[in-house]
Amino acid sequence: MSAITIKKMNETTFKVTVWDQTTTSHLVTVFPEYWQKLTGGTVPAEKLVEKSFQFLLEREPNTSILGAFDLPKIQRYFPEYEQTIRTMLK
């Protein structure tokens, strides 16, 4: 089981560290419009990032996750992302 830590770098950028057999770091951008679309403004962006990494780690090892990306990119690789993440956040 991976451990995830999230550090807010600025209003839109988060550094995510995934502690597993191999520790990885990722820079994730969360644009306010996309955060609003996925959460309705009811969940902190840090929580959205954390749940998004849980989503990714259920589908691939942390070493396969991009080093830097913006959150909408997940939808391009995993079409079920937006629907699933809304359920995970409830």
C-alpha cells in the first residue's frame, strides 16, 4: 500500500510524493475551473489531488505516473476518471 503526501506549492500547483518500493515525486496542476467542475467547490484541492492519486495507483504503479501534469490529463488516459473521482469524493 502506497503512502501519499501532498504539499501545496502555490494556488494551482501541488507536489505529490508517493512512498512505495520506489519513492516518486510529481508536480500536479489543478486549475480553478477544473477543480470547480469536479468538486462543485465543496472539497479542498488537496483532497482532490489525493483522491486522484488513489485513483491512479489503483490502475498503475507510481513509477508509471507522469512527473508533471495537469489534472485533466488523467481523463485522457482513463476515460472513467471524472465520473469515478466524483464518486470517490462523496
